[in-house]
Amino acid sequence: MRRISVLWVLAVSLALAGCSKKASEPLDFKEVSFITKDNVTIFADYYPPSKPSPVLILLHMYGRSRQTWEPAVADWYNRGFTILSIDLRGHGQSTVKDGKEFRFTYPKSKTDNMFIDAWQDVEAGIEYLKQYPACMTDRTLIVGASIGCSVALLAGSKLEQVRGAVLMSPGTNYLQVNSLEHIKSFAPKPLLMLSDEKESSASEQLIKAGGYKEDVHLIFPEAGHGTDMFASKDSKKIIDTIGDWLAKQFYR
């Protein structure tokens, strides 16, 4: 009986190993593009699921691109998510609007601010994924970094498909996007915030504005800002912590 039990455990282990890839192994993905309602062409990396899966959308920092998520993608994909990592409008390859060049700039005013409209990048991404039956777009989570946090809160306040978000180094008014107001409409959706201790005050203000409990905020000393956390000494812990939280939202 003992020999049979050991063989059975080995067989199960091998089967599970075949269902996912190690974080160090490259994942298969497709470069895709889609158009927002205000006519911005958005480029993204799409990591298709092997079975019906919730959706995870990744939103990078100001001045960066979708490639900054690469250290974490394999881990989060293996938690059971379809992943769409996008270049926000004006960044990376997403630099065309109405057929003309469209690059990120610092907002001139509240009414002339591309980041206020960037929630439509998320909306267009969700609409794009609806063509794939295995993408459970009605169960979408977002991970944002820096200005990506601001866009995540705004998208979550407007789109019912967005069920929750992880915010890496959120701000209260990055690039004139008023997250203190947007979090009021986002709440009470599930939320996790991570920050360096030097930037923790913004998360504390957001928690108060949204009526969240303090335990949604995790501090990692000297971790850096946004996706720069992936280069910190706590990188693996941060990726695992986010992955665990994401999985618990749909795989309790």
C-alpha cells in the first residue's frame, strides 16, 4: 500500500507540474492591439489561458511600458489568470490617436489630461478579451503601479467587471488624477496597497477616504517605487504576496 501511495503522489505532482510553467520559464503570449472609444490604439501582451480563467490587467508607471511587469507575470499567470499587460496611452507602442502621434506629456490642466481618460484603455482591453470564451472578463482584477494605481481606481469606479485591485505605490493626486475622490466610488471593492515606508502616507490617506481597514496596506521598507520593487531585496516576497491576494479573490 505504501508503494502505491507514493506512486500516486508522484503522479499527481507530475500532472500539476505540467499544468503550469516555472516563474523562470518564458510564457507564450501574443502582442495584440485594440482601439479605445476615444480612438487611441492600445498595444498589449496577451497571455492566453489554458482553461476558463479570471482576467488580470497590468498598468505600468508613468514613462514606462508593459515590459516592466515581466518579473512577475509567470508567477501570477500560474495562479490561474489570463493576463493582459498593456502600454497605457502615450506610452510604449500606444502612441497613436486619431491617426496622429500621441505621446505622454505632463498634464496642462485637469481638462487637458490624458490620464483622466486612461480608464478607457482598461475598458477597451476588457472588450477585446470578450472574443475569447476562456477569458472570464466579468471577473477582472487590476494591478497598477504609480500612475497605474490612479488609472486602476478610476477604471474600477466606472467598470463593474473590475472586481478589485492591487496598488503598488499609489498616490493621492498623481498627474492631477484625484484618487482621493475616485477611491470613494471604487469602494467597497477588494483592495491591496503596497508601499515603501517613505511613501506610506498616501496609502493611509486613501484608506481613510475609501473607508478601508488599515490591514489592506502593506509596507516594505526600502522597496522603492512601483515596479521598481521588483529589483528590491523583497522582490520575491512582494510578488508572492500579490499573487496570494489575487488568487484568494477567486480561488478561496
